[in-house]
Amino acid sequence: MTDSKYFTTNKKGEIFELKAELNNEKKEKRKEAVKKVIAAMTVGKDVSSLFPDVVNCMQTDNLELKKLVYLYLMNYAKSQPDMAIMAVNSFVKVVANAVAALSEISESHPNSNLLDLNPQNINKLLTALNECTEWGQIFILDCLSNYNPKDDREAQSICERVTPRLSHANSAVVLSAVKVLMKFLELLPKDSDYYNMLLKKLAPPLVTLLSGEPEVQYVALRNINLIVQKRPEILKQEIKVFFVKYNDPIYVKLEKLDIMIRLASQANIAQVLAELKEYATEVDVDFVRKAVRAIGRCAIKVEQSAERCVSTLLDLIQTKVNYVVQEAIVVIRDIFRKYPNKYESIIATLCENLDSLDEPDARAAMIWIVGEYAERIDNADELLESFLEGFHDESTQVQLTLLTAIVKLFLKKPSETQELVQQVLSLATQDSDNPDLRDRGYIYWRLLSTDPVTAKEVVLSEKPLISEETDLIEPTLLDELICHIGSLASVYHKPPNAFVEGSHGIHRKHLPIHHGSTDAGDSPVGTATATNLEQTQVIPSQGDLLGDLLNLDLGPPVNVPQVSSMQVGAVDLLGGGLDSLLGSDLGGGIGGSPAVGQSFIPSSVPATFAPSPTPAVVSSGLNDLFELSTGIGMVHGGYVAPKAVWLPAVKAKGLEISGTFTHRQGHIYMEMNFTNKALQHMTDFAIQFNKNSFGVIPSTPLAIHTPLMPNQSIDVSLPLNTLGPVMKMEPLNNLQVAVKNNIDVFYFSCLIPLNVLFVEDGKMERQVFLATWKDIPNENELQFQIKECHLNADTVSSKLQNNNVYTIAKRNVEGQDMLYQSLKLTNGIWILAELRIQPGNPNYTLSLKCRAPEVSQYIYQVYDSILKN
């Protein structure tokens, strides 16, 4: 039946009946009723009295019904705006739900561009923000935090409209608003009045969060910890809020203590120390330990307070409470390292408590102090000898410290302590099964026995001062966590990919970069460096990323003669020119040709590109141990993928080719094994490559100069260069090859492992690395997981350096090793990497930044292969 039925009705009391049908329990009845209402409205009848009943029908998951209701609303919104306001809440709820759904889809599909955040849409979201429910506001604020304003004026405008959310009763709304404001603060000029006013406005809501339940306080404190590390000026006047209350749970106490130390300054240090001294007399052992440790951190952070801190620590030692004394000695050791030759007068007091030390950390700290200041302690040898009596019962930490301390003592008082040093070296090297202890013992023994002067220079060398804040979150991680304020990541202080499954290859969030005037205080790279970087183009600028990358002119330098295309095989692979290119004039059987395993270099190939001839095989001595079967010496320790069968015999009339790629002494080689499984001999071998992504071509013809007899194999090392024609392949590292012999021409494809294309000059300067990392757009950063890898950071760095992946810097943040690395491809493209290694966790996190992000997946594959082989 057609829809005309809705327009034909002669019933009396029609409005009353429609009202009843609109409130019917059955969905179909309601939909029919709305259609009748629309029909009546279309022919000019006044059905506005049904407004509340029609609006109620909006609460449905039926899309057709929703559209009908919207038609009704649009009609009466113009003529009866007062009634239309009734539907606003329902619409706003839809907006919030739509934003939540689109945001979630966008996060799981970063390249989908479903949620188009432009100024118009942002304005609509900000309008809806005022009318939403509290959870709807959270969704909209989270969405706003993903928007990058085009300039500081737009950022300020958004901040002004978000700021009222700071006074909301729901703590989640407050934290979401704080997240948006913290992000957009990056874009505001630091000398503006609005910037300073916004900083002041952020403090009260954060303080208010600490008046809630302990669980809410803890979440707030974890977020405040991040905010204080990023912008301590926000809460610098509010330190009293973080003073511990007697009824706070231990997890709140410890978090408050941490923030209190971060806010400690010369202005408030007296208050802080008074509080900490009070905490040290509490009954909770863990809290007391952290309070004592905090006093030491204050001394290191605020130099003017160091003397007062040391005095406080001595008072605590006089209490003779065992765990207080031990913790105090550990922090005094750190104070000595920060301020050498300043507070040594207290050593005598420390030595009085030597017998009460039973914890490894405290014993090691005391031993270090005695060894470091042995010349000032009359009975230093007796003190250290007392520890030596139970040497094998001590922890490794104490054993290592004791060994070093006694060697220091011997170098300072050789005549009195010769017997003592011999005793400890014997215990460490002959009676110990700990490899670390044994190795250190042997090093000291050999140093002392061969060159005591050098030993003194090494062991008693001047030590670097310890840093003020060793527990700060690494800056790039901190910026990422600021983008996750109010989420689980901000409580764990870990990025989402560290604890969320299925985060392989996700885009990480970053704070926006201020494009206005450069603030020298914000970046260690000055403007001059940035300008210089722009001129030198460390990374070639590209428009269409990989498309442009692969259209770059990769020819040789102007002053180097071009390699003859007839000799390196740059003619179209499938264009019929193969036979003429690889004719009998370049074929086998030439008298006086180099032996198999040596590289044949035509005289026309410039020395610049020609690899050094491979040395002849010498079958004697250690050479046999290190030579491959091909007679090629692997001087470079780079990763070589196992040989794979590229061309099976069944597809090539009996010719089987297996191979791999290597990078040796700055040159690329294609290592191949040719096997004749046919019944006739094979001659006249030649090879040619199709155009490929990196312009890889042979540097020389294929050097097989003797017939390959049935059942015979031969190994060939073909030198390559990257001077050939370029064409983007799929996959990117695909190489199409044609091989000709006297029987036929055969074709196969193989994959080039990208590590053979890493060049030796891929190490960036630190400042250039930092500037480049910031310069590459955030959306170009991809993250991967390297799973089941059980190597420490030093081994990882060494393995990667063997493959021309260079570690620029290494940091340890909260027990996690962070390696910052750079590498460069043969076509001049730089890739920057951040590798996170958590001791005990076999899964590493690799973040890659590159102007051609299509390359990143292949770089990750290389990292994975190198580290697992």
C-alpha cells in the first residue's frame, strides 16, 4: 500500500487518536502515528499540540523514525521556538554520543579522517558543551583536545569558552577541561596577560579536587604530578595543600610527598623541612623512609637548604630508630656526591652507627663513604675489614662497593693495606661465582699489577655531580601523558600502548608546537640552529611524502662520470632489450677473467662506486674461522638475513637461485648461490634489475665465467649501487630480477632488507636530532612493539650500531631505558627512532619518525630482525 493512506482520513477526534498512538508501546504503531502527523502537517493542519508526544519518540534506535521526528521539529522550531527548546537536550545528547563514537573510530583508524575538526565544527561543539550532560561534556572536551588551533588567537578563544568547565562539580569534567587548557597553553604567548591569568585560574580547581574521597584524591594527585612537572608555576603558591593529613591513606600520603618535593623552593623550604621532620616520626615505616629520602632530595634540589637538611638528618640519626638511621645514611651519601668536601665533618657520627646497619643499601652507602674519604678516617682499614669478614654472605651490591672501596683505600694508603687488598681481590676472583664481581676484581688486579699510576687516575678520578631531579618523567613522554590527563594513562604514568592490547602502529598524541616567536627557554635548540637546519636540509623536504621521495634525482654527483647504462643494466627489464644488453660480448668464458668469488670491475666504472676487490681466499690460520664459504670476509658485524630460494629449479628449467643481501665496508652486495639441477651445462649468465623504489642496480656484470655443470653449485657476490632509475614498488622493498643464461631468460622477485641501505654517515648531532624530531609532523610518528626480545640496552645499541643505526642519546627514566637513534637511507631520507626498554619486560616499544612514514613499517621489520638474530 502506498503512503497516500496517511493523507486520507475522515475520523473525528483525530488529534486525540494520534496522541494515543504516539504513546503506544509498540514501535511500529508509533512510527505509523508519526507518519500520520507528518502527513497532516504537510497538508497544513495544525498538529503543534502533539509536540511533547512527537519529541518522546526521538528516544529510539530506529533511524527512519528519528528522521521523521527531525522533520517535525524543523517545521515547528521556526514558528514555535519556545516549544522547540524542549527538544534541545535530546539533540545535544545525540551530538555528544556522535562525537564519542566518531572519536573512538578515528583512534582505531587514524587515517580515516572521519572526525573533521575545523573551526566551524569546533564552534558547534563548544556551543553544545554548555547544554550537555556531564558525560557528554567529557566526550566533547576530549574531542576538543585533539584539535590544533591555527594560531594563538583561536587557541585563546577556545580556552575562554572551556574555562567555565573548571568549576564543574564532576571531577572528570574538570580534568578534561584542564587537559584542553594544558594543551592550548603551549600555543599562547608566555608574556601575555591572558596566559598568566589562565595559570592562576588552573590552580583552584586542582586544589578543590583534593577535598574529595581518597580514591578521587589519588587520581587527582597523579594528574597533578604530571602538571607540576610540566608547569610548576601553576601550583607554586599552593604547597600547603599537599601537606599530609593524619588520616590520609598511605597511597595518598606518598603521592602528596612526591609533589611537595617537586614544589620545594628557596621560598618555602623552611616549611617543607619542618613538615618532613614531623613525618619522619610517624609509625608507618614506608612513609617514614620516603620522608627521610625527601629531606635528601630537598638538599640536592635547593642548595641553600643543604646545611639545614644535613642538620635535620643528623637529628634523625640521633633518634637511633634503625630504619630511620639506615635511610638517612643512604641520602647523606647522595648529598656527599652533590656537595663534595663540604659536609665531611659528620662522617664520625655516621661511623658510630655502623654496627646497626643491616640493609644492603645502607651498608653499601656507608662502605662508599668510608672508601671515598678513607684518608680522613684513621681506622678506615679496620672498618672495611669488619665488612670483609662476611663477604660471601653480603648482597652483590655490597660486595661490589666493598671491592671498590678497599681498592680506593689501598691507592690512598698502600703501605698499610696491601694485605687487605690482596684478600678482597682473592675473594672476588677466586672464591666468587658472580661474573660481575669476578670481572671487576680481575680489572682492578691487572690495573694495580701493571700500572698503579693509571689505576690511581682511573679509580680516584673526579666524579660527576649527581643531577638535581633524577626521577622526572622523560620530556617527550611527559608531553604525551599531558595529552592523556584524566585517563588511565595519567594514573599509571605510562602511555596507553604500554598497557592496552592491540596498540600496534598507533599514532601517539603530542602537545602542539607554538609557531609564533621562539622562546629560548623552551627549546635547547636556538633559532640560529633552526634556521641553519632549514638551510642545510638535514631531511629533504617533500610534498607528497613517498611519491616525491621516489622521484628525487638520485644520479651521481656532477663531477663523477655516469656509469654506462650498458654495463650496469639500466634498460627496461621487460622491453625486449635484454638479449642485446646481455649479449655474448659480455658472456662467459673470457681468458684471464677473475676467479669465482672475486668482483669483476670493468675499467669504465668509476672508482667512486666500485667496491674494493674481494681478497683471495686464504685457507689457513684464523682466516678460516671468520670467512664465509664464498671467501668474503665479514669485517662488518651487520645483520645478514638467511639465504632464501628466490628461483626454484622447477620454474627455471633446472636453474635454482637462492640468496640474500649484505652490507660490507660501505658497499651493498647480492650474495647468490646458483645450482644447476638440469642435465645440461649452463653458460652465458647475465643479470638485470627492473626499476625499483631505491634505484638499486648491479655495479658490475654477473661474474660467472666458467660453465655451470649439472649438479654443480657456485656462490656469487654481486656488488650493487643505488644509481639506477627509481619507481615506487609494492611492497616498497620489492626487487624484480631477470637472469639470462644459454637456455632462457628467467624472472623472479625478492625483498631487499632495508638495513643494507643504511649508510655509514647516519649519525645526527644531538641538537640537530632534537630540532628534526620537533620539525617532523606528529602524525608522521608511528609506534610498534618488538616482542620477545631479551637484550639489555647496551647490547641493543651495539647490535644496531653494527647496522649503521646510531644511538644519539640514552636516558634511564623510572627504570626504563630510552634510546634515541638516527639512521639514513641511501636516498638521503633520515629516520629518527625512540626505543623504550623496560628491564624484565621482553616487549620493547619502538617509535619512528620520518618525513616518508611509508618507510617506517620496513624499518620496524629490520629492527625486529636485527634484535632477534
